[in-house]
Amino acid sequence: MAIPTKPKRAPQIPKAEATARFITVVIELLDEEPIAAISDQLIADTAGINRATIYRHFGSRFELLDAVVAELTRRWLSTVTEILPVPESSWGGHGGEPMRARLNPMTQKIFQLAAYLTAGGHHSESLRTSFTLISDMWISSLESLGVPPRMAQTLTFKTIGLNLARAAIVDLVDIPEETISDIEALSLVEIISHEESSAKLGW
């Protein structure tokens, strides 16, 4: 009579590989599903890794989403650094489309995730760090274009506020793509006309 043998356990995936795979999967799923529909089980199934591994390495689904924000922020900063300085002729119109095409998908995901996490009561130091890095980069970029520090800071936090608001109300208000483009165009006009605005405001 043959002695039954225990089934061999699948080799455990190294933590670095597992966390990277989970983060990559979430970023890809954001192109297909609303954040609320991206469950821990969907993430695990798509990654081909046991769901318990998410909690072993991240602690919670929110912490995983937080890590996704950090990774998207890293990619965003890398892209911004690569394309700067931006010539004034490319701030608006068709000249700036390649730049926006590279940044917008990452920007939208970052703000959608941030709005979702904060609405769910998740306020981490990591999330604060990500947005501090983004705001500092925005301010620095505007100042490099000659925008006065006070104006650069104001425009930056206005842009962050608008992006968070857009992400928060996306399920409540149907905002046409044309309107989103108009908002972006208006922001660009404010940057271009910063000298006139600064003079009027005494900045």
C-alpha cells in the first residue's frame, strides 16, 4: 500500500516581487474598473497570488492603494523631471498635448486614489509625503518659468484642489471632456498671464 504524501506547497514569492506585482496590477486595473470595484480578491486573482499575501505585506487594501499612489508619484516626478523645462510656446494649444498625454493618466490616477482614500478615512504619512513631493515639484516648475513664489504656490494648491474635487465628484456629475480641457486651458492662461495677475494682486 502506497504511503500518501503531502502535496508540495507552492514556493513562496519573495516579498519585493509580490508587492511589485500587486502594485502593477492595481495600476492596470484602474484603466478598466472604478476604484471601489477593485477588490482585494480581484487584485489577488489578477496577480495570481493568494489574497492573504496582500494583508501579510500591506496590512490592508487601503495600504496597498496608498503604495500605488507612492509608485505613481515616483513615476510622475520622473516624467516631469524628464520633460522640464517646458518652453513657453508649449504651455497651451497643440504644442503641449504630448506633455499632457504623458502626465494626465498618472495625474488622474493619483488624484482618484487620493480622493477615494481620504473619503474612506485613510490619512497616512505616505500619502502626505506623495502630495508634498507633487506640490513642491509644481511650485518649483512654475518658479522656473518666472512665476513669483506666492503666485506659484497659489496656482499649485488651486490645481491640486481642482484635481481632488474632480476626482471626488466624478460619480456625481458628468463632466464633459471638453469642460475638463477648458479648465486645463484656463489654468494655463493663468500661468501665462502671471505677470499681470501678480501686479494687480501686489504679489
